[in-house]
Amino acid sequence: MCGRFAQCFDVQATADWLEAEPPAEVPSARYNIAPGSPILACRLGADGQRELAAFHWGLLPSWAKDRKLGFKNFNARAETVAEKPSFRAAFRQRRCLIPVDAFYEWKTSPGGKQPIAFHRRDEQVMSFAGLWEHWIDPASGETIESASIIVTQANALIEAVHDRMPVILDSEHWAPWLDPGNQDKAGLTALLQPCPEDLLLGYPVDRAVGNPRFDRPDCLMPKDPRLGERTQPAASAS
């Protein structure tokens, strides 16, 4: 599962890294994003060019009767994403990348649940595999674009905390993943694997991260000062 993450990167630098147009409005940095919040994701626009745009976190398929379904669809399981009714249409034609600085999982301990922050060892932004949808609220007529993060089985690092983790795509896989003309279901699902454990670093952070209203740079600071200062990741073309 991935139920919290941070998007505190430089938006223009990240758009350049993704070779995408930046969003029309640049959002504030977020350090503790919860489902139901606005997020940034990269997709192919109508002109075939990549664009970084705002989405509601929690996928709403076109047939959803109301917004409540989105709260169940903030994650999509890699093993069933191509077939499950909520996700299969988006998997076929509306795939996206979700740039992320760090994500959180909770480890059960004698003192209660301890949040652990995971980020790349090189401090660069990660690109999660995601899906997006276009939904019209039947009650209000409002158009909502929503997104979901695809999760897979945990690698050796994450499994000590949780049995699932987000799919992190290498840059070489961005083009086939984003291309709606790519209908190679077997090839696409083959990309949905756990990343190597040595890509990531995890450390305990403040338990206040459990409250989504606690949304500030302190969220990413190590609970144990011996782990050292952590700087904000920066987007990179590498």
C-alpha cells in the first residue's frame, strides 16, 4: 500500500526531468499527502506531448455513481490492475507517472505504529507508475480528473515494514508506459515489479506524520538525529 507521500520538488525542474510541460498553476510543496488530496502526475496530452497536471488522488472510473469510490481506489494492485473493473480501462489507455520525493509506510512496534519514510538514496525524485481517469459528476456536472498509484509486492527493504510498495519506473520505461497506443498487456504488466532494494533508503520519522494535517518539511526529518540531516531531493535527468 502507499497511503502517504511527499511532492516537495521544484516543479519546473521536475517537468524538465520528465520532458513535460509544467502545470498551469504551480502548487505549494506538500510533505504529507493523503488520499483525496490534489496531486501532480505526468501524462500524454491530447497533442501527444507529456504534461504535468493536477489530479484528485483516488481514481474515479467513468461509471462511478459518486465520489466515494475514489477513497477506495487510491492504490491499484499490479496483479489485478489489467482486469479489475475500476482500473482496466485506465490501464489500457490512461497511464501516467507520479513524481514523488518520498513515501511513508507504518511499522508495527511495541510502542505503536511508527512511520518510516522511504526515498531514493541519491535524493532524486522517483516516478511511480500510475493511472488516471476523466469523470463527470452526475449530480453537479463537474469534471474531475483522478489518479491512482500502482503497488506491487514489497522488495527486501520494504517488506520489513509492509508487504506492498509503489511501482517505481526507470526512465527507459516511461515512453512505453505513457503511450496509449501501447496495448501490449503482457509487456506493460511485466514493468510492474518491485525496484531493487539498494535504490531506496528508509528511516523513522515523527509519529505526527500519522496526521495528514502535519504537512511541513519536518515530516521528512529523521527521528534519530544520528541519521544526519536530510536535504530536499532535487529532480535530475539521470
